[in-house]
Amino acid sequence: MTNNQDLYCIGCGAKLQTTDKTKAGYLPENTLNKYLESKEEELYCQRCFRLRNYNDIMDVQMDDSEFLSILNKISDEDALVVNLIDIFDYNGSVIPGIHRFIGNNKMILVANKEDLLPKSVKRDKLKRWFHQQAEKDGLNPVAEILISAKKNTNVDELLALINQYRGNKDVYIVGTTNVGKSTLVNSIISMSSKIKNLVTTSRFPGTTLDRIEIPLDDGAMLIDTPGIIHSYQLAHFLNEKELKEVTPNSEIKPKVYQLRGLQTLFIAGLFRIDFVQDVKTNAIIYADNNLLIHRTKLENADDFYHKHLGDILTPPYDKDSLPAMQMFKFTTKEKSDIVISGLGWVTLPANVTIKAYAPKGVEVTIRKAIV
Ligand SMILES: Nc1nc2c(ncn2[C@@H]2O[C@H](COP(=O)(O)OP(=O)(O)OP(=O)(O)O)[C@@H](O)[C@H]2O)c(=O)[nH]1
Ligand SMILES: [Mg+2]
């Protein structure tokens, strides 16, 4: 570095350095020098530059414990916490026992990405469902709200809640990776200024690397944080192209299947659900609208999978890139969703027995139906 004052990347929060390309915060020395001469306000590391301009992710060596220690420090501070959850992936994004990290600080619970859920789903019903789940998980927020950070839905209402509860305290935005924390920070910044997309966002897990402080009107700070990474998220097994295909980015149109029994549904090559009873039933699939859904007879399903994984059943495009499928067995007691974290869910009526398969390591869970 040419000066001795620490500089930080405004995109990901990493401390800038010019010595190690493989570590967070790297940028070439001449880029840094140009910046120091030009006095531009925003300085991005090389990883953010590539992510923002080419959607290209450079892996940097980071340790989840560093992220956790950032979270842990919040318990020593007097601050307001805003905990984002991805409503499309509730199980994959809830942090049970969050109060261990945030101590006695008040917390506003935010369900983000509401734009992905069908408009036909009544928002009041969604809110009630969200409230019940949060209660079950002991999250204990002072307020709850449904938003879309990307579409700017209810962000002004959230801001009003933040101002109501923060007094003049700092505000921490926390949540697991990919829930949309940085997108929300950008959305809040753009409401009071002309600045768009200041902080780097991406569909890859682990975009933000360290805390990013944005000054508020009264001198307090709005603080974006790196997301906790859950190893069972599907995203860890997919490359950029596959991740793009699997991640919905507009309202999901549910697909209804009438099944005769003893049939199998595949969602791409990532999920398989066997209807093991010889009875009629139906299933409603909530996943990216363009993802392939394939139906076969149960007796042909194994063969089909082994023959066509990676060609018909895509993603994945490389059949050897995923761990072998692991089986889960469920019987629904009430109308339920079988959820594959990061991919979507399948809604089934009561009293249906199924076997579900997902790549080993990806969590499959059952919950009371959201819709
Ligand atoms: N459909 C939809 N997508 C969203 C919304 N908010 C964020 N996203 C998308 O979710 C992905 C992750 O967004 P980020 O803002 O980078 O998530 P983050 O929580 O900051 O992630 P980390 O920095 O890795 O912890 C991006 O592809 C966003 O475009 C939303 O309201 N609706
Ligand atoms: Mg982020």
C-alpha cells in the first residue's frame, strides 16, 4: 500500500491489499494508485469488480468462523438488528437461536423475496404462516414484515419500523448468505440518494466478506454483514450457469400434477419424488418456471435417472459433479410442503407417503403447507 491508512472495499467490506491475489480485498497496486490520485469516492476490490461487471466469482479463502465472530460481536453492542429471511427458502435461511449472537438487542424479522411467491397467495395468509414459523423457532422479534428488496416492495414500511425502534442506535442487517441483505442495503441507500447498487450483490453465496458501514442521517451506521453459510444449501454444489437456472427471479407459477400412483417426478436432475402408493393424488411444484420437470413410471425411474442425468435431467450438466442421491421418506399428516433448500418445494395433500431424493448433503424437510 502506498499510504498507511486502511482502505476498505465498498462492495464487499474487505480490507484492501495489493499483495495476495488469492485473499479477500486484493486489487492491483496501479489501480489503487490511480484511485488515490483521482479522489473518486468508490473503490472496489478486484473480486467485486469482476463480479459486478462480468458476473464472475473469484473464490477467496474465508473461514465461516470469521463471519460468526462478526455476528457474535453484536451482542456486546447497543444496536437494532434486522434479520432477513428468504421466504422462498425459510428453512435454509432461518437462524435458530439468533439471540445467542445478538444478545438483548431488539430484532425486526424480515421475510424477503416476496415477489417470488405467486400473487394468488394472499399476503395476509403468508404473514400468518411466517409468524407461526418464527414463533415455533423462538425468534421473538419486535416486528415482522414481508418485503421485496429487489422490487422495493414495503421497503419504506420497513424503514419506518427501523426508525421507530432504533432511537439513534446503529442498525445491523444480518442473515444467512444470499437472503438479500446487500440488495436491501442498496435499496435503502437509493431511497435517500441517487446512488444505485453501491454494495456488491450476486447470486453466489458468500458475496459480502466483512462489515460495510453506511452512515445514516444522525451519524449512526447502517451495517451490512457477511451471511452465515449453511453447508446444506444447494448452491454449494452448482456452477454459475446451473445456479442461474435453479434460482427463480420472477413470480413462480405453480405447476399442478395429477398422479396415478406408482409414479415419479424429477425436478431437473436435482430432486426426485416417488409416489410409492398405488393411489391417485396430486402434487403442486413451486420452483423456477423454466426448470425441467419430468414424469415417469416408478419402476422406470432408476434407469431413467442413471441414463439421463446430465443430458435430459439438467442441471447438473456434468453428471459426476453431484454427490449421489440420498433418500428421505415422508408421510403427510396434513397438507404439507416437501422442501428442498434452495430449489423450491412440492405441496402434497394429507395422508400421502413419498420417497424423496436429493444430492447427499442437501437438506430435504417437511412443513405445514405455506399456501
Ligand atoms: N427475487 C428476488 N431476489 C432477490 C431479492 N433480494 C435479493 N435477491 C437476489 O438474491 C441474491 C442474493 O442477494 P444479495 O443481496 O447479494 O444477498 P446477501 O444476503 O447480501 O448475500 P451474502 O453477501 O452472500 O451474505 C441476488 O441474486 C439478488 O438479486 C428479492 O427481493 N427478490
Ligand atoms: Mg451481501
